[in-house]
Amino acid sequence: MLNRELENTISKKVNSGKAIIIVGPRQTGKTTLLKKIVKKYKNSLYLNADDPFVNSQLTGASLSSLKQTLKNSKYVFIDEAQRIKNIGLTLKLIIDEIPNIQLFVSGSSSLDIASDVNEPLTGRKWEYNLFPVSWQEYYNHFGNIETLRSFEQRLIFGMYPDVINRIGDEIDTLSQLCDSYLYKDVLAYKDIRRPELLNNLLNALALQLGSEVSYNELSNLLQVDKNTIINYISLLEQCFVIFKLNSFSRNLRNELNKSRKIYFYDNGIRNSIINNFNPLNKRQDVGALWENFMITERMKYLHYNNIRCKTYFWRTWQQQEIDYIEERDGKLFAFEFKFSPLKKSKISKTFINAYPDSEISLINSANFNNFILLPDND
């Protein structure tokens, strides 16, 4: 089992008087991670909210019934908490009224967890995202040689734990992942009545990977109104299927300032949607795969190392562009992604002149470890 970067971070927060909450996509290892941490402590209790009886006991529970359910437990893990209606109020009651209990909570989606938990648990929680396996975690487990040997496989099949563990069975594993959470779970959240629209939207987004996404164009393509497109994309974001990068604009009149790109949290899920698992030398979308992989891995790197910044892409109406920008402490760090180390890239002079204090880097398949690994592991 791969060690996860969040384990040490979470372990340091135990017995801090706040609930520890992990959200993220299904099948990324949230339950495994929290069970591993909870096993270190005596008087622990595991409650799975997928169990109808457990769910009924925690839904709208009174203080007396909660005390009866939790009894003498000091460490309580509530799994799949988004299944419990008004879970935030239940958690608040436990924290405020039952002393010396450490709560661990997991949820496969930020959709219900966010709305039900954020307000009741203000100041009462530590919240973290657990993504598919990070390149850092993969590198730490397998070492440099094996990591580089499987580099192309990770670009194509992605970083889900089950996919990594089932060598030779990656396509079927990804297909089952898509069927279980991408469609069944996502569709269940808001009682969506047009699953074919969700499927068509995901396919369109997968084919536009690395390109600007226009809600109007998607609306015309799929023959639905723009608000429906926006709502579906928001749902997919909250279920950790996709995420957005907005355009950066500050100084120039010709900068795009209301545009966005959409990326998938995992290359394998994206490739499963379009059913394309061809090797890199037979693909036309290597650049898009590379960009998606670099940005998702950088996102994991920033989150797990508690590096706070704003992220963007940059483009002008004349199609000058920078793939990825981070704004940290008032300074801009710009990155261009080119898969081949032999392929030259021209950095926009317009960007350089407009933002002369920014740092600009070219990330390719020869130097990318500097971008997504801690320096002492490079």
C-alpha cells in the first residue's frame, strides 16, 4: 500500500478539538487512509453511512441518542458522511456537547458535504482533499527507475490506486470506476433525468482538453440552454470529476478576462470517457494529456504541501498564451508545457513586457520532476 502524503498532516491534527474531514473522488483511498490512522488509537468506532441502520441512527439524532451510539468511543470515523442528511448539525452536536471525541469524516463528494458542513462547523474542522495517487507518492513508493519506466502508462491510464495495482487490467478497472461513480453517483446527487446529456457533455469536455471552453458553444453543440450546461459542469466539479482554470487578466486590453479551461482530475478517467488508450506514439492529443497531467499533479503538490496560490492560464485575442500561471505573494510564476524536450517554445513577448517581474519556466518530459516533486526527492 502506498503511503499517502496526507497521513502525517492529518496525524498532527488528531486531538486538536476539531473534526478532521477528507473529501475527494471515490476510490482514491479516503477510507483506507482514515482506517489506518484510526487503528493507531484505542476506543475507536467505525460508522459507515452507506449502512441504512447507521444512517438512520445519525440522521437528525438527538444528543442522548448520539451518546448511546458513540458510547465510550474516543475516536469516531464516519465514512461516506454525505449520505447523512444535515450531517453538519450532527457533527456540531458531537463536537460541542460530547467532550474528548476526535471525529474523522470522509465524503466522496464536496457537493453535500460542503453545503451541510461548512456553516455548522465553522471553526470546528480541518478539511483536506484526497486526490488520486500523486506523482510524489508514486515516486516515494516505487523509486526513480520504476517510476520513469511506467511514465507513459501513468499518462495514459492515470493515477487511481486500483488502476496502479491492477497491471494489465487497467482498461476494465477504469471502466468500472466510471460506471460506479462518474455516472451512478453523479446522477444520483441531483436526480438528473437526462443521463445521455451528462455523457455527451463529458465527451465534449474530454475532446476539448487543454482548450478554452465556451458555454455557448457547448449549448449549441448539445442543444440545451447555457444554464443547464453551467449547472452540469458545476455538478461535475463538486463531484471531483473536472475542475476549471480561469483566465488571468490585469494590464492589457486584449487579454481574455472571462474565459476558462476545463481539466480532468485524472488522465485515465478522461481517456476512458473517449475510449482511447492508444500509446503516445499513436495519439494526436499528447500535448493535451501532458498539460492535464502536469496541472493535476501540480494541484496535488500544492495542496499536500500547503502552498497557497491562485492559478490561471493566460491568453490574448491574438492567441498568444501561457499554459499555466501561479500567483503567490503578489508574484507571478508562469509555466509552458511541452512534452518533448527537443521542441522549442517561444514565450510571448507581450506577456514578458506586461509582467517583467514574473518567472517563466518551460516544463517538459526531461525536467518535470522539478515541478511536481519536493526538491530533496528530485
